[in-house]
Amino acid sequence: MAWDRFGQGPPLVLLHGTPWSSALWRPMATALSARFTVYLWDMPGYGASSKDPDHRVDLGVQGKLFAALLNVWQLDRPHVLAHDFGGVVSLRARLLHGAQYASLCLVDAVALSPWGSPFFTLVRDHAEVFAQLPPAVHRGAVEAYIGGASHRGLGAEDLAMLVAPWTGAIGQSAFYRQIAQADERFTDEIEPRYGSIDEPTHIIWGSEDTWIPPERAGRLQQLIPGSSLAVIDDAGHLVQLDAPTALAAELTRWTEQVR
């Protein structure tokens, strides 16, 4: 498993989602490292971590692994910043596996059913067929899928960064395998427990998120006692790339409040 640690100050762990990796958080992590010791990691099946087909990559496994990883890093109560399904990974570690946080920030997070775009659902039901696509067709499908997560549109460099881990024989197989192992039961299992979360919790959402609609943010805020919500205008699901300045400002405000 690939991970990195840098900066000085209280520990802050960043979690990515799918089909992303820690590379999506890297610029923001670099800025935050002026005030925090930042931990970045690629979940198994993603980024630079192992894509061995014998390793399960479902959200249940990722939640257990994150709780264990905090023990390996000897982090008792870190600040946690989680995007997309990094949200449910952090929530499962907290609610099922004994992890505790100094604060929790959920960004366009997978936390409530239903989730998954029509393409995601189609692939999940026919993953073995999609895994056999010719490489060029696969790349085009992944580029279109990832591009749809941005409201403002992705530049060539950003798109290449997000697509690269899913190319080649290993990457193509891994892309469809992680979708095939997705299951809403991993959020349904913990949703009734959200009321027990007592860490300071902040929710950030892109106003134009078409993958997980902003109304889901309001529902999540109602379920987590005392949580706060900020909606970033003109940003889609990839708020890190659509509105980096506004997101940085919001994260600075939040982290200064809880630090």
C-alpha cells in the first residue's frame, strides 16, 4: 500500500474516493502541511497501491484497513478529511472498528443510499464484460466517466492524472473490479449510527455535483448531530479541481476552528 507523510503539526489524514487516488488531494495536502502533519494514502486497488486481483477492495475491507492503519501510524485522534467513498470508509472505521477523530470533514461524500451513477450501476452488473473492452475503448469510457464528475471541465493534465492508474491490463481489470465490489449495504449498515458521532463534523459539497446531489448533504447534516454544512458554488463532484481556491478557503476556515 502506497502512503506518504509530510509537514508539521497535528495529524491530518486525507482519504480519496473512486475512481480517484491520493493524487487528487496532493496540492491541497501540500498547502495544509504548513499547519499539519499530513498523511496521504492510496487504498488497495487504487493509485500506486496493489491491484492484485486476489485482494478485495470493497468498502468493508477499506474501513477495517483504515482503522488498522491509524494504529500502525500510532494516531489516536487525528483530524480526518474524506472525499467521495473515503467518507464511508472513515465512517465505518469510526462506527464499527473503534477509530476516533479530533474532527471529521466530509466532502461530497458517499454516506447515504442510493449512490452510484447509471454508468456505475451498469458496470457493476456487467463488470466481466466491460473488463474485456479493447484498451482504446476502455480508455475513452473512463475519460468520459471521470470527465462527468467535473462541472467546469477538466484540463488535459488533470484528466491524464486521474485516468492513468486505470490504463494497461492491470489498471483496466482493477477499474471494473472495484466497481463490481461496490455495494450499498456498506452505507445502509452504518446510517442508523450516524447520530452517535460526537466529533466536530463539517460537510462540504459542490453545488453542481451530479454524482451525489447536494440535497444529500442536507440529509447527512440532519443525521450527524451538531454538524455544519458549506456549499461551494459552481463546483461539481470534483470540487478539488472545479473550485480549488474556494475549497482551500473553506478548509482553512474549518481547520483553524478545530485545530
